[in-house]
Amino acid sequence: MAELQEVQITEEKPLLPGQTPETAKEAELAARILLDQGQTHSVETPYGSVTFTVYGTPKPKRPAIFTYHDVGLNYKSCFQPLFRFGDMQEIIQNFVRVHVDAPGMEEGAPVFPLGYQYPSLDQLADMIPCILQYLNFSTIIGVGVGAGAYILSRYALNHPDTVEGLVLINIDPNAKGWMDWAAHKLTGLTSSIPDMILGHL
């Protein structure tokens, strides 16, 4: 039978007691970022109300990171995993973030009234200046996925002086309207793939 021996283990980098000021500052920053719930706002535009959430404090002479999600998602389901990723913490501590939820896509959104005409993708792009004016932001770095990428690209074409950069993922320049997409999803069980492809041409 082997004899048990006592082993002394010393921490190479102590967790709490005797924490260095730099480590404590990093831990505080990480906790603040993870616990930040953001401030949700709603603004009226010529095409209806739009909801967006702002995280962080605006920094002078820095653009805001402005996100727009894809169809069927909201900003949390589309962008939260990216902005909670560890390597993104250095970026988000230096920029304010504005996450737009397209009308009806925000959490707890009411059902649209009968006869409601959903804005086109171009009209959704025309809502962005109202958001920036409300927040008093002069420039953005746009991050968009799918339909959100198309919306941000349309905005950038119409307002190039306010866009410092774009990150566009899965952009479809021949995108259908959101209502066309929803109608296709509902009737997609009986339609064929060639019909779907032809619809985008």
C-alpha cells in the first residue's frame, strides 16, 4: 500500500487575496461588461416606431458600433454571443454600441394590427438617421447580418459621411422584403427550390 504524502501547493497567480490593482481593474471591467443590461429606447420615424438598445458610454470623437440583425432574429439572438466573447471585451470597452431591433422583432413586441404595412428594407434604412439624431451620434461603424447587412449598406450609400466602416455578413443585394420572406416561409412547404431561387433574381 502506498503511503500518502503531503504536498504544498502555492498559487502562481492568487485569485482574490493580495490581488494586484491591474488584475482587480480587469476583473471589475469584465464584471461590468457582463452585467451591463443596456438602455432601451424607442423613437418615432416616418415609417413607424423603432426600438434600439445602447450599451456603454459614448466616447468623444469615436464612432458608435451600430448593429442590425437578420430576419427572424433580434439583436440579442444575433449579436450577443459575439459581444460576450472574451476577445471582444477590449473592443467594446472603447466603443458605445447601438443594437437596433427591427419593428416587431424586439422582445415582447406586440402583434401588428390588421392591415399594417411593414416597412421595406429601404424604409428601414431610412429610419437610421432618426436613431442617430436622437442619440446625437455623428458617425458609426455598421455591423449587419443578412437583411441587416443590406439595410446598413443602403444607409451607407445614402449617408456616406456618417459611416466610418461596415462589416457586412451574408448580404443579399437582391433581398426580398421581410413580408415576402415570411410569406415564402409559410408557403414554402409546397413551393419548389427553383421558385425560391427565381424569386431572388
